[in-house]
Amino acid sequence: MSSKLRAKDIMSREVIGVDKDESIERVIHLMEKERITKFPVLEDGKLIGLVSDEEIVDKLGSVRTRTITPSALHVSSIMIRDFFSVTTEEEVSRIVERAKLGGIGIFPVLEDGRLAGVITKSDLLQLVKSDKKLGEIMITPVKSVAPDDRIVHARRIMVDNGIERLPVLKEGKVEGIIAAMDLALFLYEFRMRVENKYQQARLDGLLVEHAMKRDIEKASRDMSAKEAAELMQRENVGCLPIVDVSGKIEGMVTRTDLIKEIENS
């Protein structure tokens, strides 16, 4: 990768930001419409934080907020205030090294102190040129859940392991994926349709199959990192289950795993 490549060369300039006083309900509608999971938070046009699907899930699933509607919960109450930003002239190699560490996958890009764009892990996938096979990169063993596992169990696995997505397996075969975004959208609908006094009791009975995504992209262990990066960027997916010819899972590859294959020269 050329050391002369700068943030301004690959950043997305059409940024969808949210005001700190916006309701979580509004953010959820944006997530669903735009298929975006992370947003810059603004106050009078100035960047002051980030908000993601994970913070929304935590808030909507909290016992402390079960009597409050999503329209009454504001972005300022859940946003991340400690975040990593770069300037338009920042070398992309430094951003890549930061992205390899994991964490929230969005990097605000500033110009003269104002938000000029963002770089996401999806934007960085275009830099993956490795022919290494996914069989050499994939994560194994894989943290997973079953369709009849409880949603609260799936969320606990995500939190305890610092991951955003879990494959849903039935007899070893991939039935779907459940991600933080799926949980955020599902919990919002749940909170809107179930009376407050019944929410906690019913929440404990909600199953993964109620919220998971079934129509997903998969890959084989012989696919190259470059091919996987192109597929993930084209289909806007954050992970690929690696399956054998019978459909049984062998491993998982995430955007972060592929970004680790970017060579900084």
C-alpha cells in the first residue's frame, strides 16, 4: 500500500450524522433505511461523539429504561465520547494499523476542525490485495448460537467476547447470522408493541430465531482474502461464515481479519 495514500483519498464524503438531541428512535429509522450501523454525533455542526448499534442494544435492553419509549431516549445519553479521529491529510497506513486493533469501525475525518467525511472498515477493504486463502485467516473455533437460544444469551456472548455478530447454527450448519444491528431493530419493535409492564418477562423468552438474518453470504476456505474483501464490500456485510461442501461451518472471517492482511509498505 502506498504510504502517500491519505484519508481524503478514500473517505466517504456523503456523511450521515445525527444531532445529539435526536431520539434513538430516529437513529434506528436511519439504520434501517440506510443500512448503516454507526453515525457521527454533532452539536451545532461540530463532531462531539459517535453512536452505534451496540450502544442502542444496550440501552433498549436495559431494565432501567424499560418504562421509557425510544422516542424519549436521546443520542446524547448513549454516544461514545472517547473516539479516534483523523485529518484529511492523515496517512491511510496509520488508520489501517488502528483498524487492525478492532473496536468501533468508523473513523471521522476532520478538515479545519469540521467533519469532512468518514472512513469505515468497509472503505478499507479495497486495500486488501492478498491472495492468502480464507482457510489460513479464518477464526476457529467459532462463537455461535442456536435458533432456539435466548436473545439475552446471544447478547451476553457478544459483550463478553467483544464481537458484533454470531453465526446461528443448527446441527453444525449455518442457518443465519445475528448481529447487533439485528438486535437493535428487533428490540425497538418489541419495545414499541409490548406494554411496559410485560416487557421484562417477555424479553427473557425472546429467541435468536425471532431476530436473526437468514439470507446471508457465505464463503469457502479456498476463497482468497482479496475476493472475500470484494464480496463483503459489494454486499455490505461485516462477516463471512466459512462452510464446507455440506454447509457445515469451518470458521469465520470479519472485516477486521481481512484488514489485518493489508500490507503497509
